Amino acid sequence: MSGVEPRPAEGRVYDAYLHLLDRQVVDPDGELICKVDDLELELAEDGAAYVRAILTGPAALGPRIGGAAGALMTAVHARLSGGAGPGRIPFHLVADIGSAVTVSARPADLPIRGFEDWVRTTIIDAIPGASDAPE
Amino acid sequence: MGTPLVKRLLAVLLLLAACAGPSFSYRDYERKAAHTADEAASVVGSAMLTVELANGRRATRAYLSVLLGEAESTLGAIQQTFEGVQPPDRHADRLRAELGEHLDGAADVLAALRIEVRRGHVDALAGIAEPLGGLHDALEKLAEEHR
Amino acid sequence: MRLSELLGREVTDRTGVRIGTVIDVRLAQDGPPRAQGQAALRITGLIVSPRSSGRLLGYERTPKEGPWLVRMLVLGFNRGVRYVPWEWVDRIDTTPLRVDRAASEIPHLRDLPTPPGRP
Amino acid sequence: MKRLLAVTLGILTAIGGFVDIGDLVANALVGSRYGFALAWVVPVGVVGICLYAEMCGRVAAISGRPVFDLIRERLGPRLGLANLAASFLVTALTLTAEIGGVALALELATSVNYLLWVPLVGFLVWLVIWRVGFARMEQVFGLAGLLLIVFAVALWKLGPDWGQVLHDASHPALPPGEGLPTYLYYAIALFGAAMTPYEVFFFSSGGVEEHWTRRDVGVARSNVFIGFPLGGVLSLAIMGCTALVFFPLGVGVDTLGQVAMPPAVALGKVGLAIVLVGIFAATFGAALETGLSAGYTVAQYFGWQWGKFVRPLQAARFHGVTLLTIVVGVMVMLTTVDPIKVTEYSIVFSAVALPLTYLPILIVANDPEYMGERVNGRISNTLGTVYLVLVLAASLAAIPLMIATKAGQ
């Protein structure tokens, strides 16, 4: 990469930590999906780097928290999920970056819902009225 | 989840509260006695107000019964804490006896009040409560003298 | 590679002089077009603070706004913060990251023109 | 009436800050021990919570983001987690105490021991969170909590010399036999309770539950500027009543039963009945506020779907957290710990949570990328900064004072 002149930025400019990390991810109807716990980068051959995916879940958040709490979060998740990596939302699904990050996909179609599904099927679904519409 | 830790913390706090601790000088003992008398006077004062409510038919029996039950158990706790304090000398023994007498007197009245209100004899409360005024003044006087 | 692996990394210049710690990564939406016609986000540079921690608070683009206390915080955080264009980063698999320039050539963040923000 | 129905979110939120179980007893205790000498703290707290609730209500209306989203975003995952731990503990401890408080109110009405009521109360709190719509919930409990206005009626009936009251309140003096550290401890406890963090969690999340948009900034404001001052008035009325009834006799209030005495003294059985229903509604409302806030904070930190505006199935983890918190709260209450003591100790965790909650609100409320034209004005910012410093000072002083005064004994 050395010696290459910086390519001037076109299009909108974001600061990754300020504008993307830790933001809420929502679907086009406003359903809450997850947080941007981390971003996956892709290095091209010419040295340029691109954002490839949103990473989410304890396997992405734990390392960012660091220390004992972060290690615990990562370890518990690894134990319960059988060593699965973080949830991944390809960045081309991102439709808008604002106070939330909107993705054009149904939450059910994204591979990030393990814990929610577990809580739903083992606890919540067993309680009468769980699927009643709100007043 | 958090229960064991919370419980342990509470246990420690309760222990700290329960250990009124050994008392070393007469002056320390005196201060503790004054504090005890103050607290007891407050309970007795509250019970007197409760009886006034009963007299004026301004409260339900259930409510009066809870209030008088609370007053009795609060006074019991105050009494127990004070009795746990070691009097340092003969001088302190006299103070202990004097305050103890007032506390016992108040405890007897409060117990009688609680018993009667639970039997439904709201009218009888005023008569039973008569000694409370004197006890209240005696406790306040003792607190004043030894503060 | 994860973005968080860049955050917090130490950065030195060509001669090994410490420049600071990466506190943010600047992205521009001008990469090759993706499936829905959106351009990919490309890393344009690193935001490097001489302190070992700190972060952008969101006033960097409009420094005259905000309550006094927050302005002071931002000013404090931003003192000496520099912008390292991505192309100047020598290799990204080393610790510390090495920039192929002398420290004096690296611009300060506050001297850069305000980037086009969100709509 | 329609106007009142539109501001029930503000009223219910304020109940949690001014007349929940801890505050009912604290207000009464302060009145009985200090007369009107601590009354000034209440308006100071009202202004502070109005200021920050207005900011977070505006942020929620314009961006749809509740407070804990902002905390995670601007503080990052580490400090955000520290705040989550502290805020969750405050909220869960308070919920625990409220369950006990509702049970105590039932004991006062029936003379059946409160411990027997605790499991039923826990179940009812959960049932309301599970089944009842958000708007109906805030209307029923917000308005029923307003029955505590009976304290104001009692105060008027007790007929104090208002000139003297005003003088005592504006020239605070330590009563004989009271030390300054204890006085300061109660001042900070009242201020901290007025600004307790779950109020802004609940208020901003409630705005999202009610689908506020840019057009509802006015609704958010009327909620703030009616709800919290009303809470403050209730708080002062309780303090005034006990200052008149107990302070001259030297009786210190420390049980919920005693709190209910002044309306009975002034208004008889009717007053007593109203005050007991009011206490029940206020503590129950505060239990709902804290129970939901426990779920809101965790779900918003981790990005889970939350809220009562979706089917419970769609927010399984959120409902899981509230259910678990209530169950643990009931179990803690059943160990016979004193509910009022529990709220006193939650102040320790408030010390961490308060500054870490209000700073991100102030930052985001000024961010034009977030707020567009509706960023803070000069008054909000000046007062906001002053209160941030106050909150910081109070939270630093709270723990040493609590230890030095043995929690105000």
C-alpha cells in the first residue's frame, strides 16, 4: 500500500465507531433485530478495505467488552451455541444508516435468532396469551 | 440469580445493626440510653395518635390493628437492642433499671392495646392507653437529661 | 478481519515514533456497487488520538454547537487527534500499525474539510 | 379529562420518582424529622427530571431511540455494560421493594400479613405487563395514583399557618438534635430519588410504545411539564402532612402505616380509604414502571425486540427478563427483608448509574445529525450542564454520607 496517493472520498462519509457500531438494526417495518456489535472487513488485493457484514451477538460483543465480563460472555455463548461464531448480516442488505441501521430483510430470514428462538419456544410460548395481539 | 449475594449482603448488614456492641464508658452508655428513650418516645407518641384516631372513629379496625402491632414490634426491637448493651458500672445499672422500667411499662400497654383492638374492642383503647402520656413524658425527660 | 481489531491499535510513523491509538475508522460510501445498487463502504482512513482512550462524541462536524461542558469534552478529546489516510498504512497485520510517512506529515483531524455528513 | 388522559405517561413516570414506596416513606420521614426544612429539595429535583425527561422524550419522538440505545451508542459497550449493571440493580431492587409496598398497602387495608400478599402481588404485576395494553395501563395506574392528592386535601384541612410554612421552607434550619450529615444524606436521597434513572428509561420507552413521532414533541412536553410537577406536589403534600402531624410530637415516621395517618386524622375513614387505594395504585404503578424498565434496559442494550406494542411472542427475551426479575423480586421479599430498607440501599447503585445515564442524553439531544433542527436550546443546555454537575456531586457524596450516617439513623 505504501506510496499510494490517498483516494479522495466520494459519497457519504461515516465514522465507523460513531455512526455504525452499537447502533440498533431494524427491518423496514421498524421491527428491532439486533445491535451492530462489530463490522466484518474485507481486504481487496489492491490494499483497499471494505465493510462486508454486520456482526452481532455475544461472539461479536464479548471481545469488544474485554476483561473478565467479556471473556465470560464469549465463553458462555460458545458453550451454549456449540462454538458458533457471531451472527452475520451481509452489508449489501443495509438500506439506510441513520439513528438506526435499516436492513432490507425480515428478521426471521437472518441467521441471528438463536437465543430469541430458544426463549420463545421454552418459556414464552408455554404461557397463555403469548401470541395475542397487543391491545 | 442475584439472591445469594443480596442475602449475604443483607445478612452482614443485619449483623452490623444487631451488634450494638460492648459499651465502654458510662458516657457512651448514657448516650445509648438517651437514643433508646428518644426512639421509644417516638413509638409511644405514634401509638397515642393511633388511639386518638380510634377514639374519633377515624380509622378502620384493620388499620388500627396493623399500626398497633407495628408499634409493639418496633418497641420490642428497641428494647432488645438496649438490653443487649453491657452496662459498664453500678451507676449505669441504675440508669438501665430506670429506662427498663419505662420500656416495660410502654411494652405492656402496647401489647394490651394490640390484644384489645384485635378482639374488636375499639372503645376500650382510650382507657388502656391512659398511662402512655406519662410514659412518653418520662422517656423524653430521660432522653433530655442524658443526651 | 473485524473492525474492532483496528480500534485501540497503537500507530507509529515510519521511524517508529508513536502517533497514538486508533479511536475511529472513517468510511466513505464509494466502493464498488453491491447487490441493491448501493455502493460499498470503503475505509478511507484512521482517526488516531495521542491519548490511549477517548472517542468521537458527534460534535466534531459542528464544533460550535452543544453545551459548554460537552464542547470542552470534545475539545479535550480532539486535541492532537490526527487523520491517517488508509493508503499510508504500511501493513495492517503488525502491532503497532506502521504509517509510511513521518509524523509531521500526518494531518490533524480539525484541519480537514468537514466531510459530507448524513442527509 | 381528555387532556389529562394524554399526559398519563408523564404522571405514571413521575409516580416512580416521587411517590413510590421508598419515596412515600422518605417524604413522610423527612417531614416528621425536619418539618419543612428539606422541602426545597423537591422543586430542585422536579426541575432536574423535567429537564432530562424533556430531552429524552424529544429524542424518542424524533429518532425513535429510547434512552438505553443512546447510552450504548455514546458510551460504547464497556461503560454501557457498567451502566446496565448498575441501572438494572437499582431498577430490580426498587421493583422488589414496590412488590413489598403493594403488599403492605394490602395489609393496612385487611390486616392480613403482607408476606401472604407478596406472591399474589408479584403475579398481578406480571399479568398486567403480560396482558394489558400500554395506554390502558398508564391511564388506570397513573390516574389512580393521583388519589394521593388526598394528602394535599388533608394538608389544607389541617390548616397550617401558611405564612409560617413558607417561612420555614425558605429559611431551612436544622431542628435541635439533628446533625448536618444526616440532613445532607436525606437531601441527597430525595434528590436522587427524584432523578432516579428508571424514570427516563420508562418515559422514553413509553414514548416509543405510544408511537410518538416528530409531531408529538408537544405531547412529550406536556407529559413532562404536567406529570413531574404533579409528582412533586404529591411529594410536598406528604411531607407537609407529616410535618404538621408528627414533627411537633417528636414522632419519627418509619412505617407505611404511619404515612397514611395524616389523611385519617384530617378526613377520617374516607380519607383513610382514599389514601390506601392511592398508595396501592402508586406502588403498583411503580412496580409496573420498574418491572418494564428492567426489561427495557437489558433489551435495549443488547438490541432485542422489546415493548408491549408487539405480541409477547415477538419479544420473547424482553418478556423473559421481566418475568425473571419479578420472580426473583418476589423471592427476595419472601426472605422478610424490609422493603423500605431495600430502596435505601439501591441509592448506592444510583451513584454509578445517574451520571452515566444523563451525560449521553445531553450529548445526543445536542447532536444535529440526530435531532436536525430540534437540538437543545440555550436554557436546556445551561441548566442541563448545571444538573449534570449536581448529579455527579450528589452521586459522589451519597455513599460516604450513607456510611457516615448509617443510612440516616
